[in-house]
Amino acid sequence: MEANPQETPDPQSEDQSQPQHPLSTTPFTSLTLSLPTHFISPPQLPFKPPKLIKIPNQTSSLSLITLSLSSAPTKPSFKSTISSNPLQTPLSLNPRRPSEPSNLAGARRTSIVWFRNDLRVHDNESLSSANTESSSVLPVYIFDPRDYGKSSSGFDKTGPYRASFLLESVSTLRQSLQARGSDLIVRIGRPETVIAELVKVVGAEAVYTHREVSFDEVKGEGKVEMKLKDEGVEVKYFWGSTLYHIDDLPFKLEDMPTNYGGFREKVKGLKIRKTIEALDRLRGLPAGGDVEPGEIPTLVDLGLNPTATMNQAKASANASLVGGETEALERLKRFASECKSQPAKDGSNDSSMYGAKFSCKISPWLAMGCLSPRSMFDELKKSASRTISASTNEKDGDMNWLMYELLWRDFFRFITKKYSSAKQNNAAPVTACTGAAA
């Protein structure tokens, strides 16, 4: 449709009102707007000539884009903090919360699982709960420098053999997490500092971990709580280091008997909770934060000096003591099979082991949490009925030696928790009873 010729702007007047642009003569660099007369309702409004829209050429646009890109700030990244001497190097992080993290209805956006003496994926309530209640999970293990070096008495706080076993266990845990779509973040530093900074980096809303029992460990938990309190981050604790759950005990912890005999009588007939199956797939790592997994340190990194004598001893006597959950589960199944095939001594119903297999030798894996007491109980109950009773409410004569060992372990952990959780000024001494071997 043609425009009204009376309303067409005069080109000469347009040239006088605006400076001449070198590209204004081309139809692609200027647009002239006009309205048809039948769309305009009376009364007639005074006509104003349309303005020319100037389109920048390609060269100026590209130079503008290049300038904006060159002036953009560099994205911070999270680098590994392990150096040649990590115990003397402070932890360095770049705290940054992710921009617009994903959110699921009824679930936390991001959580941290703090592994301690629970280096396993099976029967791990903190790991299972975090994956159920969060959209992304950051598994973390921290080597605390305060656990290494010399004690006030001049002894190693952690010897090279135990440290080597721990490093193997952490490595196996990382492999298990990677096989399930996750990973393990490894750092060296004080947990209260490392966790607080990781919380800021990934924007975590909660920290999941298992409770411990000794004085130093309980004190460390308090420091982590105080550090995260200002951030409004919840610390969720779980219990998974004993055969019986602490919440199922028929007495308050402060009223726990101080002798093993009294403890055993109190827990007789107590139900053991079911084990938690390992998850086939885990939640992925948080998208924000650029958190690098970090390297697993060596003995030298931990301040320990492995000698040729240690290497020779490990090659001979401790060659089979390989740390990790995989080795623990294989050893447990092998021990259960051996117990089942071994005939009773002298044709009796004695359930104790004898000869070279007098012990299960699984204590190191239990101590590191590569194996839980409940999973050990379940495996032996179904694989070797002669070795362990199917229930705990039978007569004392029917309870075998391995059940006694697990109960002794529970007793020591609960009694340690009792005296490390509260101030006991006039506490009674801890005693054992006759008739049971530790």
C-alpha cells in the first residue's frame, strides 16, 4: 500500500536537520516509518518526520564484542591444596557459591558427606541418607595433621603401618564412589576449616557424618558445629560403628554399667538393626564450585618416613593386610566359608575356632570402618551358623566366641562415648568380668 504523498518527508529538510551519514543512502542502513491514512482516526494529528535508525557496521560490532570479552573477569577455580609438605602449608580455597543451583522439591540442593572411620559404601547410613535427601552430594575425607606427628610422650600418633592401611582404604573408597557415579574429595587440613570452606564453595546446606567416641574426635565435632553455626548449615550425625545401635540401648548412656558383665546382661535379647544395602548409583557432585578431587597423600606427605625395614616387614608379615572395603568383604566371606567347613573340635559342639584360624583377624577393617559389625554379623549368621548364633536371646552357653568379641567391642566403644560426652568428676572405674576373654 502506498503512503500519502502529502505526508512524505522532504529529503532536503532531512539533510539539514541531521548530519549526512556515509551509509544513509543505502536502504539496509536506514529505515523510514510511515503510517497509512486509513489507520489514523480523526482528528488529524500533526505529522512529525520519522527518525532514521542507524545500524552500526559489522566492524564496530565485532570490536565492541571483543572489548567486552577481554574485560570479562576470569572464573575462579578450585585447585588441589596438597603440596610437597602439606602439613606445613595452609589450605587455600576460593569460596564461591554456585549461581542458581538446581533444586528438587522436598530435597536439599547440596550436601556434604564427611567420611571418618566409616570408609565404606555398604551399611553407611550417612551416605545413604544424604543421597536420599539431596540433589547433589560431595563426599569428603580429610587428613587431619593433628592425628600425625609425635605425641607428648614422644611416640607416633599414627604409625607408618596404620597410615599405609588408611591410605589404601581411602583409595578403595574413592574407587567405589567413582564406580557409582560420584567421587571422593581428599584434603589435608583441620576439618573445621576445610568443611566450612567447602560449604561456601558448593553452597552446601547440610553435612552428614557418623559420630565418633573418643575425646579428641568428639571435641573435633564440636569445632565443626561451631564453625558451621554462623553459616546456618546443619550437621546431621549418624551411628554405625557398633553391633547394637546407641538409640536402641535399654538404658541411658550416662547410666551404662561400668563392667562388661552388667552390660552383657542389659543388652541380652536386644534386636540388631538390619544392614543398609549399598546404593548402585549415587548423586552426582555439585555443578558449581569447580571442586577438584585432590590427590591421596603419601606417607611422606603425612610426615612419616617409611624405611627399608618397614617395606621388608610389610612384604613378609603384612602382605595380606590390604586396606579397603573390597578386601574386608572378601576376607569376611572367606572366613565364613572356612568356619563352616571346619569340623567341631573332638566331635563336640564347641563353636570356637582352633589352629591357625583361631581368630577372624578382621579387627583392622572394623577399626577403619571398611566393614560394619552388623554386616559382619549378618554374613556369618547366614554362612556359618556354627560360628555365630542366629539370635542373641539364647542362653550364654549357646553364644559363641565371635558374638562375645563383638559385644566386647560394643562395650568399649559405648563406655568411651559415655566418658567423652560428659564431664565425669567422680566416675566409677571401668571393670571387666571373669569368664570372657577380650
